[in-house]
Amino acid sequence: MTSILSDRQKDELHKAILDYLSASGFTESFNTLKSETHNEDFTSDPKQKYAGLLEKKWTSVIRLQKKIMELETKSAQMQEEINNAPIRKQTSSVDWIPRAPEKQSMTGHRSPITRVVFHPVYQILASSSEDSTIKLWDYETGEFERTLKGHTKSVQDVAFDPKGNHLVSCSADLTIKVWDVNNDYKCIKTLFGHDHSVSSVDYLPSGDTIISSSRDKTIKLWDAASGYCIRTLSGHLDWVRSVVPSEDGRFLVTASNDQTARLWDIQTGESKMEFRGHEHVLECAIFAPINSYQYIQELIGDENKSKDPLAGQYVVTGSRDKTIKIWNTNGQLLHTLVGHDNWVRGLVFHPSGKYLLSASDDKTIKIWDLKTGRCSKTLEAHSHFVTCIAYCHTSPVVATGSVDQTIKLWQCR
């Protein structure tokens, strides 16, 4: 029979057995083994490494065997648990929503962030701040790219034109500035005309008109090419916080400190509807995109689905009364989303139209499932008020800005 032990191991084993026999007083066996293994000069010595080795090995083998059996039982139990565990279904990319923790946290501004906005083509995120600057970042790497200086007071809003050739900004210094994206972001125009802090600015979908709203209670439309003011809309009784165009560029919706939102017809310049129902200042108002209509109709139990829906049929408002309200453009309140513990500061629709995302002074962002009107997820987003939120339409990323002076990027999955 071939032995699996090496000569050295054999020698150690023989000596360990001899030591055991000698210590146990088995003199005959000891002498016989001594001569058979050619260890005639062996004498038992408690200082040698083979002293007591046989007992040690014996007990340790038993102990290890016990341990192995325990581990095998434990492993079987865990496998059982894994097999019975609930699994998170792989969501289709259409339903991806932002998830914690944030992918990037960008710092650099020296005052609260007022707005974040994604470039429609490039991997660029623009942010504006009360520190009177605009900063540009690479949203894939989170790297800072440049700072745009020119405003002398807090920059309240920034927006790219639909093609991404220009960036427009507005400020508490009463001006609106246009920056040339393709020419080193040079400031190519400064628009004067508002009599008080300009709080919101955007482009119409055509890209040839700039719209702005101000604390002077007016909304202005500007010719983007010449920089001339082509129309002023009046009607709000107080500061107009935000102005947003409909997808087809026919209407505007505005939110104001007078606790109302208004719908405006751009062609005629008249206020077509007033939305009353909030109990505090309105911070934001947006149009629901066409792809969200089916979910809103399901929420309110409306069966009449029109064949080709028009843009601008539903409006969503966010207020300091902590609620979000959904309206139809006849001014009828359809639903109120309750959940935030502080002012609602920003609203944005998920690209699929299924969800509404909101940013709030309770330091969270909430994701609302429009079909049910329930909050399906809350992210503890910042260490201070969340002032703004933006959804990237070219890559599954959401950006938030805060009074904590950071901008965070959230990966959607």
C-alpha cells in the first residue's frame, strides 16, 4: 500500500506514536515499534516537538469536523433564505428612477444653488447660484469646467435654447444675459427692461423667443436675435416666480406670490385661465407632457381619451403650502399630492410621463406615481433645502441643487 505521507511526515508520525506509547507506559509496544521503525536511539523528551503531538492532532481533527458540520448547516440555511427572498424585478429602462446614493456631488459655488439645467446635446450641466455666477460641469465625470461671470447679483435661472447653441440667464441685477455656447461662452447680449429682480427665464420651443418673469409682476417675451422686448404680459398681483412654455409653444404657465398660477395665450397675450386653490406662494408651475396624459386620466378616472391630444391640457403646480396640485386648463383642480413637510420648490416629469419628481425644502426629492397619485419613493437628497431639480433627456441622470451649495447627480436605474 503506498503511503500518502512523505518520509519526513512518516518519521514525525512514528516519533509521535512512540512518544504516546512511552508516556502511556506501553513498554512492550514501545520497544517493538522502536526496533521496527529503526528508531533505536529514540528517548521520550517533553521538550521535543513530537511530545504530546498525537493527542493534539486527534482532538483538533474532531474539533474541525464539528466546525465543518456547523458551517455546512449554516450554509444550507442561508441558501434556503436566498431561494425564498423577494427579488427586485429588473425594471425596464423606461421606468428607471433616481436611486440613492448620489453618483456625484459637485461643490464650487459659494452660495445656494438656484437652478440646474442639462444641455440638450452635450454632457454639460449648467448651474446658477446666489453667488452671482453660472458654473458648467461635465455631468458624466462630475468635473467642473468653467465659471461664467457677468451678473452682479444672484443669478436666479438659466436655460439652454432647444438646439443648445445659447445659454440664457437672469438675475436679481434686473438683467437677462445670453451666452454663446460655441464661442467660449462669451456673453453676446444683455437684455434690459424689467424693473425688479428677474426670477425665471426660458426659450420657447422654436428657439427664436426668450421668455422671462420678474418680481415687477410682469412676464416679457424677447426676440432672441435682436434682444428687443416684443411683448409684456401683465395680470399677476405680485412677484411672478416662474414662467414655462407648453411643448407646442402656444401657451405659457406662470406661478406667482399672489398664490395663483396663470395660463397665457402667447399669440394674443391674454391670460386665459387662473388656477386658484393653493394657500401660499406658488414656487413653480409646469405643463404635463402629452405622454403623461394617460396616467393623469387614469388617476382621475377620466375615460374620454382623445385621439390626438394637444399640448398644454394639464398644469401641475408646487407651492409653499407643501402641496402639489394637478389641474386641467379649464382651471379645475383634479388632484392634490400631499407628502412633503415643507415648501415645494421644483417639479419635473419623468421622460416616460409615468412619474412626477418634486424637490422640496424638507431636503428630499419625491417620486410620485401618477396613476395612483402616491409617492413611490423619497430620497434624502441634501443637508439643506433642495431648491431645484432637472431631468436629463439624453442619459438616465437627475440633477438637484441645494442651499447646502452642492449639486448632486442621481443615477436612474
